[in-house]
Amino acid sequence: MRKLPPNTKLQTAVQLRRASHQRHAFSIQTESSLSSLDDTVKLLKISADTKNLGFGKIIHALLIVTNQATPYHVIQTNSLINLYSKCGQIKIARQLFDEMRERNVVSWSGLMAGYLHNGFPLEVLRLFKTMALVDDFRPNEYVLATVLSSCADCGSIVEGMQCHGHVLKSGLVFHQYVKNAVTYMYTTCSDVEGAMKVLNSVPGSDVYTFNSIIKGLVEHGYLTEALEVVGRMAKECVTWDSVTYVSVFGLCTDLKDLKLGLQVHNQIVKTNVEFDEFVGSAVIDMYGKCGEISIARNVFDGLQSHNVVLWTALLAAYLQNGCFEEALKLFFHMELEGVKPNEYTFAVLLNSCAGLSALGHGNSVHARAEKSGLKQYIIVGNALINIVGLLEQAENFMRSNPVKWDVVAWRTLLSACHVHRNYRLGKHVAEIVLRMDPEDVGAYILLSNMHAKAKRWDGVARIRKLMRERIVKKEPGVSWIEIRTHTHVFVSDDNKHPEFSQIYEKVRELLADIKPLGYAPNTAAVLHDVEEEQKEDYLSYHSEKLAIAYGLIKTPSEAPIRVIKNLRMCDDCHSAVKLISKVTNRVIIVRDVNRFHCFRDGCCSCGGYW
């Protein structure tokens, strides 16, 4: 028998024969149930919305049998395109579209939405360019919104701006659906100013517009501007949804603003907002990163159900605050509750094992990750790198694993080389990182630090020369502390603060007090080939030491000192602050770029691993 070529109608008719028994189950009668166009469209819409492809194919087959599925039946074909697009059968949807003898704007918008839904944004842009040429249709609000979202997904800011021009010409910018798509496109393409212009020029923004703006501002570091937009939402009486709360808690985390976080949390409690897994994990993450692990645990315990997202958020909070043993115990409790860990959970646990230098636990968790089929995930591999300095094994793991490791993974290995003073491997890994990302400031600094610790000053000079040639600038270290609602910012050797003379005197007093306890300046942290005495002066007035000294001057003796730093805390400051906490009998909390350090009675919560 001659093999028939593939054809949508033939394939679907065969489906009809195979599923004839299902017709009775659904009470579908060829001449009655499908006699009405409205009934047919409704049934296809139900099939599409519920992603019931089998039922939808039965309807399609019946349309073929009754001669209602011809290229001239525009409404039915549009419904079929919607069905197959939503069920992941985009090729069939495209075939139906191409076979149409007549189309309307819904035909185009339906196929475009299908391509976007199935992850083909470039196809949407191609369709948009041919739409006017082929059928001479003017795009409606749904077409323009879909095209704008596609521009966002593939980062095509030029095409996005052109589409924005179509929006302005057509007068559809006041359509909320389109306005949201325009702001989403600009924020996703990193043009925050463009998004703000849309927000300011078109009145009547809804929660989706504000969410898009806030998310974009936070992701691109415009934290003050994001805070202003949050305030504008309140002025315009726009009700927050769960997405807003997640973004605002992320903003509180980035600002290290615990007071604002507490206010927003109280607002949730007062307004009885649904505490879903995303809001819950955002709250836990915020408290964890602000050093309030007990509040984070109370939030977790107060939730009715706990899924893997919430468990992992709490595990991460314990880890960030140096509670490694508690994190491991929490993991075992999670398993007893029957919650299956994902790749992020394993990554958190492996980092806990690294913090404890617990090779046995690390191997056990690694074995569980392999058993769960998660070993190939890059995020798990990154965590494996950190386990108790097994750097050679980590490098072999990365080279032998078929995963294409990203720059984050290699940077993690480089950081581990620095922590464990493996100069040989660190130099090799740094070269890989800089080939992948020539503007990675952190890689230059870590490599320069390793050269300095090995007293290879020629190596330090080469790295600095390379940075100058590539116009790569090191971000200056900044620390800040809040005293009575006022934020005081310090840089190294800062003499601009109005009370700098008292602050410097306090630093000298503290350093004199801790020397009998064994403090010796770690001059290896100074990246200059100068005399030892000059190196000690460089170290004495690092920004975090100045901020801590000011906090000790200005706060009550029983109050904890809270300092935030934008970079990694240096080895010398870490050693000094441990002893300062002992001689002053104060709790000192420093949040650097990597983790929280809670110094108490001469010890740090990080266990010397950061």
C-alpha cells in the first residue's frame, strides 16, 4: 500500500477512528453538538485552556468529517490554531495558518501568541514584519503586546522601540495591556529610563505596570528609584499583589533596610494578603539576609504548609548566618517530612558542609544529589567546588563533567583557590575566567591578592597594568552604619566625616587593646610592595573598622553593631573584629558581599570560611 504523505487532516481523521469510543463518553454527536459555530468554538477553547489535546483532536476530526474544517472557515481555524499552540503543537498550528485561504487579525495574533508561548520570539518578529505585506492588516493591541513581549524575550531593543512607535501612532498606548507590554520590554532590555518615561507620560497605571517597573529597577541596581516608585503606588492607591510584595522584599534585602522590611511584613499581616510560597520565601530570604534568623524561622513555622521552595529559603538563611549545623539538621528534618530536595537545596547543603569542613556530610549530600539525577546541574557543581578545599578534585569534576560550565562556576573555583591559598591552580583558573569575561573585576582582584600573598609583586604589577589597559576599575570599598535613622558612610582612610578625629582615635585604642590577645596586622592583605609599618597604616583605617569604631562611640553598650560592606571583608579586618567583639563585649554584625559575619566573644559565625 502506498504510504500517504503527512497531512494535518488525514492525521486527525485517523485520530477520529482511533478515538471513536471517546465520542460516546463526551456525548458528541456529529450533526447536533457541532451544528452550532458557537458550540464548536467553546469546545475548542475549553480544550485549549485545559490543554486537553486528545479531546481537541476529536473535535478537529469531527469538523473534518462534517466539512467544517476547510481553509475558508476562519473562526474555526483560528480556534484550532489556539488549541494546538497552547498544547505545544506549534508546527501543526503553523500548518493550519499557512493553509488558510482567508485570515483576519486574530489569525495572526493567535499564531504569534503561540510562537511566544512556545519559546520562539524571533518567529513572532518575522511574522510581524510580513503581516502588513501579506494581508495588509493593521496590528491590534494583542498583536502589539505579543510583539513587544517577544522583543523583551530576545533582547531586541531596536525592534521594541520600533514597535513602541507603532503603539504611539495607533493610539493604543492607553490600552493597559499594551502599556504593560511596553514597560516590560524596556525594563527587560535594561532601558529603565524608557520604562520610566512610559510610566510618567501615560496616566492610569495598574499593578502590573508598577510590578514591571519595580522589578526592572531592582534588577539593574536603581534601588532609590525603585523605592520612589513603591511610594508612588501608595499615593495612587494601587493595590499590591503577591508579585509586588516579592519585589519589595527583594528591594528591602538589597537596601539592607530591615525597618522597611518589617513595615511591609506588618502590612501583609494587617491586610490578610495570601502568603503563598513566593511571598513566604521572599520574607524568609529578607530576614535571613538582614541577620534576623530567628524571625525568619518564626515566619516559616507560622506557615500552614511547607514546600521545597520554603524549606530551601530557610536553609539558605541559616547558611548565610553561619548556622551550618542547624542547616544540616533542618535538611534531615525536611526529608523526614517527605519533601524532596531540588538542585538549589543540594547546593545550599553542600555549602553548609563546606562551612563545617565536613567532608563526610559533603560526600553524603553529593551522593544524594547524584541519586536524584541532579549532579549535572551547574548550581550543584558550584557548591561542590567549595567542599573543604578539595580544589584539585573540583577541577577534575568540572573538566570530566559534560556540562558546559559558565563563568560563575569558574569564578567560584577561583574564590575557593584564594580562600585555601592554592596559588598554582588559582592562576590557571583566573586565566579561564578572564578569557570568558575580560571585564570581571573580581577575578583581577582575587588574582592580584594571591600574587600579593605569595609576595610576587611583579605579578601584582602585571595585573594592575592589565586592568589599566582594559580600562577595568576596582570598585572602592564602602561600609555604612545606621545611627538613629541616619546612615553614615565610610571609605578607607576616610577623613571627611565631621567626627573623623574621634573615630581614628577609637580605632587606635581598639587596635592597642587587641594586640595583647594576639592580634598582628595581616600585611599580606596589602597589595603594595612597601615597608611593613606603612602596610599596617593601610590596614588600620579600612572602611569597616571606621564604621565599627563609630558604632561603638555612638550606641549603648548593650546594643549590637550592624555594619554593611559592599565588598568581601579582608582577612585582617576579619581577625581584628573577632578580637574587638571580645574586648568590648559587644555583638558586631557585618554583612559583606558574600555573607553575614556575626562576631561574638572572639568568634565569628562564618567559622573562618567566607
